[in-house]
Amino acid sequence: METLLRIQTLLICLLLLGFAYAATSKKALYGTLGNSRVLRIYHVFIFSTTIMLVTDLLAWMLDGIPGKGIHTLLLVNHTLYYAFHTIPTVCYILYADLLLHEDPKRLRRWKFPLAILLLAIVILSLASPFTGWLFTLDAQNVYTRGSLFLLFASIQLLLLLSTLIPLFGASRRSKSRVYWTLVFFPVIAFVGGLLQSLVYGLVLIWPVTTVFLVAAALNIQKEQIGIDHLTGISNRLWFDEVLQRALRAVPTQKTFACILMDLDGFKQINDTLGHDVGDQALQEMAGILRRVAGPDDIITRYGGDEFAVLLHDADASVLQKMCERIKTEVASVNKGSPKAYVLSVSMGCAIFDPARFSDDKAFLSYLDSAMYEEKRAKLGNRR
């Protein structure tokens, strides 16, 4: 009866993960708040947790069933279970760090130590069928924890626990429910993992992980409110939120840059060629920004025929290169397939300097003025 309950629990978790993936796999989600990188990590988190659920499910279904074929299958299954066991925790660390700090360069500090840890776990797992370090199977195919299991479990729990202090500090600076979800997960997962390590037969850690992933999927879905449905990029609502986060991060991180741009002659395109062609021009501009922006840049339809790009951790050189790439790509599009209109943009750009700009309003006002100054200069040159 207990085994049946465990199997049912794991099957329900698999169904919930299917929902979480389906809810977050839409292409429209990519491109908001550097979501391409965040979602890639999140989806690896889902896939690795799915592997854990499937291997755990097979272990409970086949445990104690005699036969050489079953024995071989269980050996492979348990080896995979332990080899992949650390990957969801690693994904959580990367996912939480990127979501909280919005600084992809921070992830580099995790690469080497986590790679070494994963390699050690894989070697330990592959050796276990021969050494019994993590698990053993007797003649009746009954699973038993190995001699190094408690050490293995302790490493997993300490790895999870190590994220609490920076997470808690970041969460106290934020009122967002997303951040508190990130904090509570390692606490609950740690307690569940500890109980599961001490009491054989409990199934807690992967159901807890599944609940977190579903909660994360719901939060990601809510971000769709910040998507402009005509162009598929983020809208002003989302840009304002990202800008506030970037401003809060300035005291502890490198500053950021913004580009505000406006389509030249857009009203004339609408008036003479129609709104459908105008919509096409907006979509084409959004496509240009997608092509030139990096995975962590924020591209936004700021309003009407205005667009914005926010560059994290940018200096003057990065900002200048981005402006040049936009102009080059616009020129390339105009030389391509013939259209009834010519795309042209006027831009205002700046690096945020807290000594120069008192707040976001002053910063945006400067960008707006710089953009219209360039537009007026273009009009003056045509006369």
C-alpha cells in the first residue's frame, strides 16, 4: 500500500512537471528580462527533475522483483538516479542567482566548483555498481543504501543550505513574492531531504521540488502581462519593473545603460500606407532588436512607435557598439526586400550615473530629450 502511494505521488509530480513545461515553453516568453537564459536554466531544472522522478518511480516499481534482466535495469536506473541527483540543485542555484541578481557574469563563479562537484558525483555513481559506495542490490534485487550514502546526502543538503544566506539578504530588499518563493524552497527542501535521508521510504524531496517548479511556472506566466502582443517583446509595464530592479542593483553592481529610440516618419507610414503596414514596420523593428540584442539585454516596445533597450553591466564602449549594430541592421533591412517605406530611427542613449541622474524620471527625461534632439537634427539636415 505504501509503495502504491509513493508511485502515485511520483506520477502526479510527473504530470505537474508536464504542465510546468507546457506553460513556459511558448516562444513569446523568450526576450523578456533576459528570459532566454532564465528559461533555459529553468527547463534544464525541469528535465533533470523529470529524470529523478522517472528513475525513482522505476526503483519503487521494480524493487524486489527477481530476474537478471531486472537486476541489470535496476543497476542502470540507480546509477542514473545518483549521477543526475545533484543537477536539479545546481539548476536551482543558477536559476535563483540569475533571477535575484540579474547579472549573468555572476554565474561564471559557479562554473568551476559546480563542474568539479558534478564530475565527482558522476564518477562516484558509475563506480557504485561495483563498489557499493552509494547503493547495493542483493540477489532478490532489493535496494540498500551504500556505505557512502550519508556523505552523499550531506553534500546535497549542504549545497542547498549554502544558498540561504545570500538569498535571504536579497529577498529582504524585495517585496516580490517570487523572491520569497526562492527563499522558502531551500528551507523546505532541506527539511524534506534531511527526513528522507534519515528515514528510508519517505518520498519528499522531489515532490517539494515539483511544487517549486510549478510555482515558478505560474510566476513566469504572470510575466506574460509584460509582453507586447503585436511585437512579442516586452512592453512599458515590464520595462519599468526591470528599470527599477536595475536601479536598486546600482549600489552593489556595475551600472547599466539604456537606449530610447523612435521610428522616424511612422505617422506618415500609418497615414499613407495604412495601419497594417505600420504594424509591419513595428514588428520589423522588434525583429531587428531581437537580432542585435544579447540574451540578457531587455528589448521593449516603449509605447507607440518608441522602443527601448536596457543593457546590464554596460560601459560606453558596449553602449556605442549596440547603437552602431542597430543602425547597421536597420540599413541592412532597408537594402533587403523592397518595401513601400524606409525604416529609420532616432536614438537617445546614456549610461546611468547616480551622480548625474537623481532617479529614473531624470534618466528617462534625458534619453527622451537626446532622442528628439537627434530627430530634430535629421529634420534640419533635410531642409
